[in-house]
Amino acid sequence: EWKALDSFLRWRPAEPTDPRLLIVGINEADIQALGTYPIPDQQLAALITELQTAGPRVIGLDVFRDLPIEPGGDALAEVLRESPDTFGIEKIMSGSVLPPPSMPPERVGFNDFALDNDGFVRRAYLGALPPSTHPDPDRFRLSFPLLLAEAYLAEDGFFIRNGRRHPDNMRLGETELMRFRANTGGYVGADASGVQMLINTRSGRSPFDIVSMTEVLSGEVAPERIR
């Protein structure tokens, strides 16, 4: 049934590239040009600052940075602290990775994945409480993707609400995100901890626009692509 679901998703007609999203990837060429890895805080601070000049609605830093990577630790801490449009990540399931210490909790989402037994990702977390062993176990958290989506859509007046079809669902405007349960669809006794949903993957060979960190820092990416 999993393979059947995967096949049906692949057979859908291709969708156009989503113009609302730009992925800034850190690729092998970026790493070789810098000559070091992990990427130092100084480079991340410069990257975020450059992106901000184009006026995007929201920036998501999908890089774990609970510890500084010098040089530039103070510079990145200041950028993250003083940038209400920028969001970071933490890990809360099966071992924790803390968020950037300078970033307020309301701008941090968790970036864990719900894996099926064959190792594929077909479900996404929307929210969860961390396990009791976590340093802050009693605060319900939103996932990183949902946090970014709500911040982006807030400018259009859309905020997370309880579902109309079922109060356990989450809703953005008229779009209700159907909560995954242990026996949803072909699943039997699955781990449905937290609030999860089945992923409606975007179809097509180029679902999102992707550029590199070096291209952004060298001014090769037009501001309207970032905006």
C-alpha cells in the first residue's frame, strides 16, 4: 500500500515551480570554496543579512546551530536575535539538539521526521510535546515547516486555528490539515505521536527554485527571486 501511494503521487501531472519559495542550498562547491565545514557563523550571518536586503516575508535557517562555529559567533547571534523574520530549528524527538541560544522560542520550530519502517518519509509533524527527558518538556512546539508557513501567511491574515471537521485538526483559512492517526489509510498501529499529517508532495522535476549560498553572497541572485 505504501508503494501504491508512492506510485500514485509520482503519476500526477507536474506542477509548476512554486514562485513563493526559494531554497538557498549549501552545496559541495560552496564548501570547497570556503575550504571548511561546518559553515562558519560569519558566513551564515552574511547570508541572512544579504537575503534580508531583498525583503522576503520569512527566512528559515535549516541548520542546527546550538553551538557557535567560529569565526562570527557573536555576529550570527546578533542577527538571529534581532531578526523577527528569521526562524531556526531544534531537534526534540529521539535525542535533542537545542536551538540557537540567541533565538527566542517563538521563532524556533522542531525539524524531526516521522519515518516509515521502509525508511521513507510520508508523514510530517505539525506539532508535538518533547519527551520527558527533554530540558523543556512541557511546552508544545510547532514544527519548523508549519512555523514558516504560518509566518508567511500571517501577512495575508491566515493563522493556525482548530479544524472545523474535527477540533484536533489544524486549519489555515479554509484549508484543514487532516490529522494522521495510528490506523489512517493503509497504516495499522503506526506511531501517531504528536500532531502529524500525510505529506502531499509537490509533483514535477523542479518543484522549487534552488540557488547556492555562493550565488547569493556574490549578488548573482536577483532580489525579486528572493522576495
